[in-house]
Amino acid sequence: MQAQVWRRASMSGHRMTRAAKTGNAADALGVLEPGCEVYVLTFGQFSLIDALHYLVEQTGPADVDVSVWTAAHADLTRSASLLEQSAIRRMRWVVDRSFEARQPSFVARMRSLFGDACIRVTASHCKFLAIRNERWNLAVRTSMNLNENPRLENLEVSDDAGLCGFLTGVVDAIFEEAPEGDFRAEMTALESVPGVRPAGSISTGEVQRRLTYPSAKSLRGR
């Protein structure tokens, strides 16, 4: 499979960087402005669901796509509550194929709250949110899963229609290719997402074992 890439011009003039050592998601992210890009390092004092809750308060009702490796009961329940309150108009989930084996009760909870039609499974360690409505296109890139984790994490929120559309397109492709209700599905190929194939590329799920860098021994001999 080709690598999927989104490229854009620098947004350095709009980027804000912050280290959130105390406080909550609202304190860390601040008030959103059109075209904003906010990069936050957090020490785990808030979770991805806290950030999602705050962001949809800022955007108003929106469609939300979520890609995570794991989630917890309380966070799933809060997500469903946002749906019931119409803060989220539609919610789709992409989770890793190991999720059911690792956390069968969490998967059962997810299925009961959202239904199989809103969930797809693939081999994935990717974490992001795409939050879209008529005014906002928030692409959220993060190391966080949908659970509390008191460790150093990163969170970047960009109001970028192109990037948000790219992430939504990835979710569209996974929902098209991955079978509904199969919680051990293999990695999807993302056939509908434009890709790049550099020289010496590797295929889906493969790892390039042979490196072309000089060895440590040859470097010491210089």
C-alpha cells in the first residue's frame, strides 16, 4: 500500500505552542479562532474526551470522527452523552483490531452505545479527531487515547479544511473497506485515499529491515 500524505504550506504565523502543566482542556487550548493551530504538551491532567467536550462547546453541533487505540467505559459514556445532547450530530469510530481481545467489556460497551454501523476495526495505532460543521474544520492530532493517562502527552488542534478533510477521507475509506461487525479485521488498504510511493517503498504491514545508513564501525574508522 502507498503511504498517505497530506502536505500544506507553513502555518507558523498562526501556530501557538503551550506546555500545560496545570489546568484543564479549556485553559490549555484557549478560545479558538478561525485558522488557528494550537500545539499543547500536557502532563495528563485532562484526557482526549475532555478536549473533545471543550472543542464541541466551541464549535457548536458537529460531525466527529475518532481514531484511537483504546478507550474506557466512562469516556465512551461521555461521548454518547454528547450525542444525546446533540453537541455531536454524528460520531464514527476507528479502533485497533486488538481492542476486543484486550478490553472485551469496553468493546461491548461501545457497541451497545453506538452500534456496529458507527464502528470499524483495522490494524491501527493512529489517534486523531476530525470535527466538522458549517464553520469549523478541526483536525486534532494527538498521542492520547480516549482514557485517562497521567503521562506526558501531546495535542494539536488545527482549523484546516484540507487536513480535516484528509482525515475524514481516511475514515470514509476505512468504513468502506472494513466489514461492519468484524472486530478482528485486518489492515485496510485505503484504496480511495491518494498516496505516494517513494523509491524503495514497502507494502502494507511490512517493515523495511535493510538500512542504507553507514554502520557504526565504518563511522568510527573515519
